[in-house]
Amino acid sequence: MNFENDYNNLIDFIKLHKDNYKELLSEEPYCITVKDCPFNTNWRMFSYSQFASDFTNPIVRCCRGSVFEIINNTIRPICLPFYKFCNYGEAGQDDVDWGNSEVQNKCDGMLAKCVKVDGKIYWFSNNGTSTDVEIPMAVADCTDEKTKWCKTTHDLINVALNSYPDWIDSIPENVTFMFELVSPRFRIIVPNTETKLWFLGARDNITFKEFNRYDAVKLFNIPFETTPSIKNATNIKEVESVLKDWKGDKEGVVICDKNFRRIKIKTDFYKHLKFIRGDESFTYKHIYDCIIDGSIDDAVVAFPEIEKSVNYVKTVLKEFYNFHESLAKFFQKKYTEFVDKKSFVLYIKKEYPSWFSLAMNAIKDNFDVKVYLNGPSLRWDYFNKYLEEIDV
């Protein structure tokens, strides 16, 4: 099934509800955030929620960081990126035409959108902001000299543009250019060795039509590389076969057909690392969870900068287990001194009330302190209290 992709759906909705479109769009099934843009008091950016928005809805599909100038009932497109496209198997996934499709390597970076409006160049990021604001970036163990001065995403874009200083001024008005920005200065999952822009595509802001990316390269003299094509994959089974052998140096692929219907498929290795890392940088909780579920070795291989923290958590966790094991043995020995369980229970409640749960479990047959401490009722919250007491 293919879903409707047309920016007119969003424009018509805004016109129809010009006095309260923000409030209406914030509700289900849209769950769209409308932000004021810092560049212009009349510019509004529309962004869906990754978790709450209905990706089958034609209005939601227009809200991937699109920007419009809204003055009374006049609406002017400013930035029109790709329509929402989904992971293979996800609700809202399009049925691509495999006979007229290209399988493209998916770079693990940040979508950067560029437009020229009234003679001035503007960049937008994919997280609902401009690139001019201060954006914290992960710089752990990054020794890249070219980007050591960078403080914002826009700084990194300027580094990537340095090789082609005149091109950006030559772009036309009313076209949205889309790039993937990668850099060793920030990292999602896949490491990158240089700061560069990969050209992804372009859209006519007047007709809303997307350009074939190879035609756009020639038409606009785009000097940046396009993301590589995967030639030996012409159907879903072949794509899955290719991805099966990919490891930590690739995220996955995007399949795009002649009508610009897209789906994305990520490698199992990437999805695994993305899951164990979470949406932000590694924390002690991420590390603890990885140790408990046995995935910590994969995490350290992919993110060697966390090894010191991993060793610390492992050391504290060992002490944590040993402490509770000694305490459990104390309660087991103490239990033998009582004539019945009821007397022991009363004693523990009086003398060791904060250790009641451990004491009651310790006297059970085949008690295992690690199984007890890693159980769903304790796990991270309990260990974290211990960690906070000694982590100075």
C-alpha cells in the first residue's frame, strides 16, 4: 500500500484552521510540534513525533522538519525535505516499485537541509532546529584537527563546505537541498573518519516535485558525492542477504523508486547497537543493562571510549554482589539458631528491617544472590543507590 505524499495537504489544513492549526496539529492523530524559526518571525517548522504521530496520515508525512512562511492566509514554502518514509515492516511503509528502484547506502549522520531565500542561505537540521544554535556534540576521544574549533552543527557544515567555497552561493531560490552530514566530531552509531556532506536529493519548492538526484547533480553543479548505490540487490531478499554480512561500519540502506517512494532497512548489527546505547550517550545505566544482558562486549568494540567506565561499573558490581552474598550467608547462618521460621522473621523485622527481603530470600533452597539482585523488582534502581553512595 502506498500513502499520499503531497505538501498541499498540510497547506490546506493550515488555511482551513488558520486561527488554531497549532493546537489541532498537536492532537491525535497528528501529534505534530510547530516551532517558531529563529531566522524569521513568520517562519514555522513542522515536526512529527517519532513515537506518537500516525505515519499513515498524509498531513503527518509532510512534517519532517518542513518550514513555511505564514502571513495571514498566505503560505510560502521555505524548506521542503523528504516526506516521511518508514522502516521496512513499520506502519506507514510504502510499497516500492522494485523494478524501478535504487538501493542506496544509508549514511549514519544528520539530515541537513539547505535553502536560499531572498538571496540568503539557510540551513536546518533534522531535529527541529536551525543549525545556527549551540548544539552539544559528543567529542569523546575525537582528535580531528579540522573540527576541533567547531561548536555547532553549522560549524561542521562550514568545514565540509571549505573544499567548495563558491558553490553554496550559486544555488537557486525555491529549491530544498538535502544532505547527510557526517563527522568524527559527533557520532550516532557508525564511526566516521572525516567531516563531509553526502548529497541525498533536492525538491522544487514551487511544484513540490522531487528531482532525480543524478539530474540534480548536473542541473545544480553539485560537487558533493551521492550516497553509494548497492548494485547487487534488486528485491527484498537480496537486500536482506547483503545486510546480513554488514557490521559496524554501515547503518543500512534506503530503497528509492522512480516515484520517490522510499523504505529504509537497517542492519541487525546496527539495530542491536542502537538499542543497547539508547537515544543519548552511554550512561552507567546503559552500561549496567549491557552487562546484565550480555551485550557489553559488542558495545565496547563499537564504542572503545566507554571501556574505562565499563571496567568501573564491573568492579563496583562485583563488590555489590560480594557484599550481598556475605550478608546472605550471615542470614543463612543466623536462621539455624532459631527453632522456627516465625521467630526468625520477627527477629529480622526488629533487628534488620531494611534487609528483610534479602533475609527471606537467602533462607530459600538454591538461593543465588545474582539471580536475586538482577530480578525485575531490584535491578538498576537498587544497584544505582549503591553506586551513588560510593561514586564520589
